[in-house]
Amino acid sequence: MTERQRRTKILATLGPATDPPGVLEDLFRAGVNVVRLNFSHGDPSGQAKRAADVRAAAARVGAEVGILADLPGPKIRIERFTTGKITLKTGERFDLVADPNAPMGDQNQVGVSYLGLPQDVGPGDVLLLDDGLMQLSVVEVQGPRIVCTVLNDGVLSDRKGLNKQGGGLSLGALTERDKELIGIVAKIGVDFIAVSFCRNAEDMNEARRIAQSHGCDAALVSKVERTEAIENLTEIVEASDVVMVARGDLGVEIGDAELPGLQKKIIRESLAQNKVVITATQMLQSMVESPIPTRAEVLDVANAVIDGTDAVMLSAETAAGAYPVRAVEAMARICLGAERQFETDADFSKAARNLERADQAIAMATMFLSEHVGVRAIVAMTESGGTARYLSRFRAKAPIYAVTRHDGARRQMAMMRDVFPINFDSRGLTPREAARGSIRVLVEANLLTGGDRVVFTSGEHMETHGATNTLRLLEVGPDGRASGLGEL
């Protein structure tokens, strides 16, 4: 048998630091399960090349690696200064000008990219620039000009982001550029599409309609980073396949003090709705420049793991940091440590009742059996990965080996906690033949050995989506073949 497997998945952002030859392979060996292409930076052709490099490197390493395309969304930014940056002092007047013909910024004013900003703010509102490092209080609105008072000393430079404290900006989640990019990432063949700054379920539904119109079946990720998203959290989670706790802009809008509680709330809501959840932003930020994380960062990652997150994300740490591979190795160690210290029994008290689908009922019965009989693993034959996702929500001790011939399904399951995707082609096989064949693959991979008990789930009709309706308790014989102990 192999050493203990890490259950929590790692999502790593690609960038200049990951482009040199051999780095991707090192990242995958270190434990990266999914990569993020940030379309806020670079051009689509460059990101397409990275996607192709990921597929090639994953094949060389023998890893199942998903690709997430992160859409830019309606990020509000100030425009540029004639000198590149200025220094502001508390109490000074400084204006924001929402005019496409606004002059280059100076000590007194700067243009903004969102021309509707004057309609969304009023006297007393606080505007946060550069992730909250620079704060302005709105005094009055004069047409396209927003007259502000500076609330703290600081330096302000070109193209910094802008948020309104408490939220309330009316711009939608999908810009025209985002809609174009969905078509581009569909051609690239990504596995996940992340929608930035979503406000409600309709933002996610619109993204899904556009993706489907391009023949794209990527899983949709809602990035929860606006106050409005918190207010509409239940409906957003319902409309999503994956949810991301995007702590950067969310922390700016709602304040750092509220962020820890909201992170836990978002994770709980996602798990309650059987959705995959990612915790992101500045998890190991010091490792952009340092080869080791701080103790506070270690605790941050571990707490997200203990809360039940499926995946933890690295941003600048891997995209532009000095130690991208070490950052992944550190993240993997922390996840493993947290999982060892806080392994708990599956909680069936919160499981859904009156299930309408057979595959959900089989998933619940599987987890109950695995907990009370004691098995080495759960083996799930799946087409789309739905059965594996239901199984993973229970957080049982036994690893879940999700067996499918579909490349896309395996890469999407790479984001699910406790799930380990396995390539096996069951076409033309009876359910019993498929069970024996998949068990043999796991034995050959040194994941199972003689004497191990496993729970095996499949459908009577193979190669049919949502058809899981059979549960078997099997034992691996000395020759690596599976024999039945019971069937439900």
C-alpha cells in the first residue's frame, strides 16, 4: 500500500514562475490537482499555450489535472497617472472622474473605468482602493465627478482596484469581454469556468447558457466576493457546480473582521447543497518571497481543511513567486497534517431525507456501510462524477476511487475532496466484470491488496448517466481478484 493520501485538493495559479521547462511536472509531482488560468492577466493565446502545456505535462507525469479558467469580471479600476503614482494625505480633496475623456490622473483627480459609478454612490459612502489600503469618503456627486475626502495617508498608483464598502455597485458579473472569453475557453477545453463578482443565480445561469451555446460542459465556479453574493448565497450555490470563497475583494467589501465567519458560512452552505467548495486568496502569501510559510498561514490553511473545504488555492505564490514548487509542497504538508489531527466519523445526522434519486440513496447507504463495516476503500463506477460527489460530501475515512473512462469527468473529480479519479474503460462489460476489472486496476496501482474489503457502486445499465443503483461489498482475494461478500 502507498503512504497516506492527501484528501484535500490543491489548486495552483499559473504564471511566469510556472512557465520554465519542467516546472509544471514538478508542481504535479508535488501535489497540484487543478491549475488556474487567470484571464485578468496576459492574452488568451498565451493562456491557451499554458493549457496545452498542462495537458502534455500531466500526461508525462501520469496525473489527472483539471484546468480552471478564471474570467476577469467587472473589476473596477482607477485609470493612470501622469507620474505613475501619487501620494495622498488625510483630509485632502481627491476626485474620481467617471468620464471616458477624463484627463490623465494627477494630485487632484483620476479617471475610473466604471462610468456608472456616480449613480451607485452618495455622500458618506466609503470607497476602498488598492485592496483597502487607500480609503476615500464621498462628499458629493457632481455629474460624472465624485468629490471625495482622503481618509488615510498613502500612495496610489496606476490601475488599482476600487470597491465600495458594504457593496451596492450595480454592474453585472459578466462583461462583454467575459462573454467572448467563454467561447475562447470552450475551444481550449477547460474543465472549470470561474465567474467573478457574481451577484445572484441569474449571473451563473447566464454563464451556463453561454457556455452550453459553445458546446462546453465545464463545471461552473461562482466566486463569492461581493456583499450581494452573501445576501443571495443560497441561490448562487444552487446555481453553481463549484463555489469559491474569494477572500480578497470579499474582505475589502465586508471588512476583515467579518471574513472568518463568512468563510465558514459559505463552506457550510456549499456542503449542505452537495457542491464542491474552494478556499482562496493569500493562503501562503509570504511564500511569494519566502521559502517557508508563517505560522499564521499554516493555521489559516489548516482551519479551511478542518471546516471541510474541498480545495485550497495558491495565487501569486505559484504564478509569480520565487518558490512555486515549495509553496505546493508546504500546502500539501499542511493539508495532510490537518487531516490527520481532525479525522472524524461521517456525520449522517445532517444527511438529506426523502431522497428522490437512486444514486443519492446509494451514496448514503455506501457511506453508512463503509463506516460501520470497516472497508479499505469505496470504488464508484461513474459516468459524470455525480456519484463520487455525493459520496465525498460525507467525509468518511475510506478513500473514494472514482472509476470512469471519461477524461473530462476525471479532471472535474480532481477538485473533489476524498475522491481519487481512476481511468478504466467499462464499455461492453457487465457490472460484475466491471467490478473485477476496476479492482484489478487498483491492485496493480498498489492502492488495494489481498484481504482488503471495499464497497463497490455501479449501475445495472453501464455507461448511463445518473444510473447508479447497485451496491456490493467485496473482498480482494490473494490473487487480486474481487469476490462478493454481499449485495444490495
